[in-house]
Amino acid sequence: GIQVEQSPPDLILQEGANSTLRCNFSDSVNNLQWFHQNPWGQLINLFYIPSGTKQNGRLSATTVATERYSLLYISSSQTTDSGVYFCAVEDDKIIFGKGTRLHILP
Amino acid sequence: GAVVSQHPSRVICKSGTSVKIECRSLDFQATTMFWYRQFPKQSLMLMATSNEGSKATYEQGVEKDKFLINHASLTLSTLTVTSAHPEDSSFYICSASGTGDFQPQHFGDGTRLSIL
């Protein structure tokens, strides 16, 4: 099956810093989504981005489907950005990466 | 739009109890819903694909007799953990997407199940 790898696994940053999270996938996919899982476990849908670039406030994402990767950019990090960021790809089912655990220090 | 409601959000019960978790798509119809399990500090693992009007498709290693899935309508899927034991304690999340190609997944808020 499709393999989804996220990097880095852990990231600690000072408030105000920028960060880039990466998601590599091993085969062509129909969909790709980025999620933020908050401390209560809720998955917040950040981007639905099978290809191209999207921006939403301080967050943006780019997926290069032909090269099988996606990037999530977080600018001017805030402590509320802390949590785990997952990418998930969809072929005939949805496969999650292991996530990037982001900790923003005040 | 595209809201998925999952209930209950938290369950604490004794070993041997059966627990039912509901997943509803509130403002769209979902022919397919997915059930996931998440252990602490790990990723979400797909347990099964719930198909409206037919049997669920279970992933390898998931006991279908332990985790009963019913998808009786286009807006409701249920997961029943039968005769739950402490090792079944976990965070369970459902997701659904609308009909048509290339629809994003929308997730419920999850159910934290603790078996004493």
C-alpha cells in the first residue's frame, strides 16, 4: 500500500518562528489533506490540497503531486499552533502519516 | 457545512460492557464512513470502512466480531465495541465525505473510551 512519511517527527520552536512540515507519499493519490489535532484529540481540517497551493491566514500548503510531496507552512507561530499535524492521503482508503508533533514555546 | 457529529465524547465503563458509538453526518449524505482508532501519541489507524446498506470492510487485524459496525442510513454509522476489555481503551474517531469524487473527509470529535 501507499506509504506516507512525515518530517520532522518533532519540532520545538519559539513563538513567532516560521516552520515547514513535509509529507512524502509513495504513489499517486486522489486526495491529500492536512489536519491539526488539538490537545483534546479533535482533528481540524486545515487544507484539502491534492495539488497546487492554498493559503489561509498564517498557514499555507503546497502539494506537488508529480513529485509526491506536500508542504505545510506555518508563519509567525503562536502557542495555540501546538499539537500534532497529520497529513492524510486517499487512494481507495485514507492513510495517515505518523504526524509532526509541534510545540511552540511562549 | 459538512459537520460530522460523534457521540458520546467520553465513556468510562466496566470490563465486559458493550459500548455503542454513533457517527452522524448532519448536513450531508455519506454512503461511506470510516472508523479509526488512535493510541496515545500515535497516528490514526483505519479500522474499517462502513458502507451504507452493506457489510463493513475491516482492515487486517481488526476483529469484526469485537467491533460491530452498522451503517443503516446515509447519515448514521455506529460502532459497537462488544464485551469491552481494558485493552480496548482508546480514542475512536469517525469520518465521512459527501457523495461524488474527490470529496474531503470530515471528522467527528472522537470518543475517548476507558475500560476499567
